[in-house]
Amino acid sequence: MLDKIETYRVTGNMVALETKNVNVYIEIFDEGIINIDVAFGSKDPYSQAVVIKNKDIAFDVSEKDDCMCISTGLLRLKVHKDNCNMEIEGRYGLKLDDIELTLEESKRSCAIKIREDECFYGLGEKTGFLNKRGAKYTMWNTDCYEPHTESTDPLYASFPFFIGFNRYGCYGIYFDNTFRTYFDMGKSDSSKVEFGAEKGPLSFFFIYGQTMKDIIKGYTDITGRIDLPPIWALGYHQSKYSYYPQSEVEQLAKTFREKGIPCDAIYLDIHYMDGYRVFTFDKERFPDVKAMLKRLKEMGFKMVTIIDPGVKVDGNYSVFKEGLENRYFVTDSNGLPFVGRVWPGPSCFPDFSRSDVRKWWAEKHREFIEMGIDGIWNDMNEPAVMDTPSKTMPEDMIHLNDGQPITHAQFHNVYALNMAMATKDAMLRFRPNQRPFILTRAAFSGIQRYAAVWTGDNRSHWDHVKLSIPMLLNMGLSGEPFCGADIGGFEDDCSEELFIRWIQVGVFYPFCRNHNALGKREQEPWAFGERAQKIATQFIKLRYKLLPYIYNLFYESHKNGMPVLRPLVLEYPGDEKTYFMFDEFMLGDSILGAPIYEPGKTIRAVYLPEGNWIDWWTGKEYEGGKYYLVEAPLDKMPLFVKAGAIIPMAEPVSCTADGIKVKFHVFPGVAQAEYVYYEDDMITENYKNGKYNLYRIKYRKDMDTVKIEMEKLYYEYPEGQKGFRVVFEGGEGIEKILVNGQQVNPHVIDETAVAIYVEP
């Protein structure tokens, strides 16, 4: 609780309330986005996660006997004069009537009274159920090698953002504090949610809108959105700790092509390096890297190499010598470089808080990128340290922060974010006009602007298939759409059945990579015998078939922040059955998956929300709003498409380098539907200069006649596909098809599908 308000002033978009000991700053960014900052003096600066700019927003400030009122077109904030407690009312019915702020030397917190029916989503990659009500979490990036459980916390990434949702509305809160923070989602007191920290600012953004999608859009207005990835980054990736020597890598690539299993990227883990020295190759294991990369590219493969932050202490190693001579490493308070043990042994760590160090680190990538490395994988970047009790560097280490020194306690959670900034700079600098691909283990809000995120060192356990679903769903709700878990599990031995069930759900992860550990059972799609290989190939090919649809979902993420993989509650917020639904997912708004995550199970209950749904495998139609027992033999995962959906799909390819030829599949069940399709070259940055196309395809069925219209909404990429095949699933009973008003003769594919050709 704070002191009473003594005076106030309004400057631009800022309202400052002064009390005896602290000031409360309220900054209006948009009608539904405000920042509340409680400080002992001047306003706290925003972290690097924040990229939002002020708009010219009309708002009203009024003073009453007992409170100050600040109103926008969407919300009304009331601040009580006697203690600065707050109330918020929203245009669409939301009411938060007890918000208590605390700022003391060793504590800063915000407590909000919550409704009995309130649900909470977000908070990034945390394990456990989708709905976070009743749990408590810590935000502190941590290398967690122990087997993850539903209560394991903290993990590798910190997303201090959540969505509150109840029958009267929804809101979001982003706590802009990079220190160790906590989020008590009603565990200690079921009547309130509380977030806070021992250090750092009490600065948070309150986001309001009519729907959860509005909240996500507002949050990604604040922290930024993903740039479009290169199309190859959305394909199937194969990784292991580690593929070496060079001959094994090349044989791996040949085997994929010989067996007809699509794959776009191969990863090199730390054993490619010379003694684990970053930015080096072991010349005995990899005698001719350029020749290897050339042969891989001829087969359509991309190469991704791991780069850790730890720089080996070695006076004969150029990267270490440069860092030491230029004082580029993190130091203690006496200016001595911090030394911690990681894979190379004693190592120093770049101070990524400094722009000159980030520029230097980016330059170190030059040789790799110019020789043909396509993507960079940042690992151990929490930063992990193997010989300290905290598993990271001490919190009193110093980061110079471009002339404004801070401790590691403040920079720790954004260390990986800043490393990713440097890595993206390298990719753009040395591969001009080519879209970068960066993968990171550690993260903070805003990481979506730079990198994809995977969930770290999971295990070949059935529980970890189950855990991955809500982890990725909540990460998507937290602004990072490009996320995945290691298919098959990283540590321990995977079984045939587990691998099959994992690849079935894994091909729907936005980031799709198979990765496992040294000395464990092989996990390539053919490693478990012919049956598993056949099923894995079927599902990997399904991913490639859906790539145009997935790519368009990434475009939606780029434009408005929507996740690629979505919880049912995001699409069906009026359906209470979806509020706790953690083991089903939506791919976009049209495809629903229900994974199998228990051994020996060949049937499961599947909930289908409102509308009609079509079984992907059988074509059978189901009425929504009900549970069904759905058969799931080993070669099938329950999968449904929404009736009336128009899904862009691709013709079969072995990799994206073969080219993506798009066709549209129209699923029956509604009288009319439409879809907006985005098209660009999928590789370059030219889309940022307006070089893309937008088409609208409309479908209408009247008795035995189908009408298709396709129009150009925006057309600045003339090199795009000139025409498109349109396939009508369940095409029986169609006697006449009109395309843009002209009757055409369809091509009969089989007894259930017909196709036509359309030029926009």
C-alpha cells in the first residue's frame, strides 16, 4: 500500500501522481494499453523487450474527492487518493475493483483481486496445465537438465506476461522487470493474483480488449512481432548431440533422400568444434567444410551450427585474445573477467549488454556464414555455468551496459535476448536480404523479434509428449509463435511407439526438430524399423503438405501476433469446456489435433467445439459441441478440419528447395466461406518492401452449384504462382462449378473429390 496522493501533473501522454515517498506514473500508449510505473524518483526506463511507441491518444483526467480518474475510449482507471489502490473498468464489462501496489526497498509488487471463475494463460514455457490458476512461478532463466515435471520451475525462458480471463472479459499484464520475478496465480491466496520482485522497477503494462486475441495483439504491440522466417525453417529438421565426422553428416543427408523422407536442415552440435572453441571447426572431424556444405546444398539441405556464449580461456585462441584485449567479457566489481566452466572448460562470457560487444560477436560469425552456414543455434545462453551453485554466473558480476553499469542480477534474464540480437545482426549483415534463422534455448519477452525457441533438454518420456502441448500453447499466447520441443525426447532412450506418437504431434509444432543426446538410441525416422519409418514418413509428408497453410499462419503472427499453434480457448472463448483443455490444439483456426500421449492407447476422448468437423483420415463429419471416442490406431493421430475451411496445401516435395506449388482444398459443410492467402518469395526480405501478394478466395454452394471467386487484394509480387488448383473435398453432388462467373468442367480426382484451375 502506498501513501496518499499529494499532487498530480499531466505531460503529454503521461499522468504523474506524487505521494510523500514515491511517484506513480501512468502512461497511455493506446486506448487499451497503459503503463503503470511506481518509482522512488523519476520514471523507470523500459527494458529492451519494449518497442511500442506512443500514439496520439485522446484521454481524460478528472479529479474527485476520493480519487483520480483516467479514461480512454476503452477503459477507465480509478486511483484512490488515500493509498493509490486502483480500480479498472473496461468498455466490454471487465471490472477489477481492488489493485494494490507496494514499493519498498526489498519488495515491489502488485496484487489484484480475482473472480472465482478467473483463468490465467501465458507465462511462456512453464510446465503444468494450460490454465495457470493456483500455481506460482519464478522468472529466472535456468539450465534445467533434471527431468521436467508438471511442477519444475524455473526453466530456460522467462516471459513475465499473463492473460486474465473470466466471463466478464479479459486483460493482459506484462511486468517489465528483468530481475528475478515471481507470479503467484492464486496459490498463496485464492482470491488474488500477485506479481513482484525484490529488485528492479514496479513497471507493468495493462492491456485491455474485447477478446484474448486483442490482448495478444496489444502485448505484441508492446514487445514486437516475428519477422517472416525462411520457408526452409518451417520444414522438418534433423539434429543430434552430435553428428560427426563429416562423412556421417553427408551419409545422413543421402539417407533421407534415398528413403524419400522430406527434410530441410541438419544440425551440428558442439562436437564439430575444435575443442569446443566457438567459431572453429575440428579439421580432423571436418576436413573440408566448404565441400560438405556444397554437397548438402546440392541435395537441398540447410546447415545449422550451434554457437554457445562461453569462450574458452586459451591464450592461443583468437576469439579469447580479442575479447580479453578489448575488455569484452563480463567482469567482477574489480574489473577482472568472470571465469566459469562450460563445455570448453574455463571460459569467459561476452558482455552482450554492450553494443560494441554485440557488434564484435556478430563479426565473429562472418567466416561461418560466408562459407555457407544457413542458421545459428544459440545454446547454454541462460547463461549456464557448470561450476557454480546457482548454475549461472554470480549476480554481482558487472555488465557495462553502454556506460550505465548494471549487475548480472538485472541482466541475467535478457542475456540470451541480447545474444540473439547480435546473432541476427550477423545473419543480416553477412547474408544480405536473406531471412535469418536463429534458434535459442534461453529467452525473455521480445525474443520473437530475433529467434525461435525450443523447450530445452526434455526426455524420452511419455509425460514429456503431454507436457509439450500446454508449454507450446502458452508460449504462443506469450508472443513467441515459433516454438517447439525436441521430437522423440533429448535424453534417455526412445521406444518405437513413443517415437511414432511423438512425431505425429511434432509435425504440428511450429518449430519441427528431432533431436537426441549422445550415447542414446538413434532417433532418425528409420531408426525404429520399417513400421515406424513408414508412419513417420507419412506424417512428415503431411507437414510438408500443410506448409502453405503454416506459412500463412506465420504471416498472421507477423501482422498481429497470433500464435500458430493455439489452445481451443483462443478460438472458442465462449465455450467453458475449452478453458482447461490442455491436450488438444488448434493449428490456426481450422485444424484440430488430439495427440496420443500414453503407451498402448488406441482410442481417446476428443472434444470438438461448435460447428461441424471432418475427420482428416476418413472424411466422416461430426457435429461440434460434443465429446467423441475416436479410434487412434498406431498409424493415426486424431485430426479434424473445420467444415467449410479453405486450406492451402503443397504438392509433394523432398525439401522446400524443390519449390512449393500451392493448391487450395475446400472442405464441405457450410454454404459459403472465404480465405485470404498471402504469397511472397519465402526467402528474402523483399516482403518488407511490399513485394508480396494477397488473394481472397470465396466459396459458395447453392444446391448442386458451386461458385468460386478469386481476387487480388494486393499484387506487388508478379513472380508468384500464376494459377491455383482448387480441390473440393467431398465433391459428390456437385453438378455445376462457376469460376469468377464462368462455368468450368472439373477434373474428377476420385469418388469424393473434384478439382478445377483458377487464375486470380
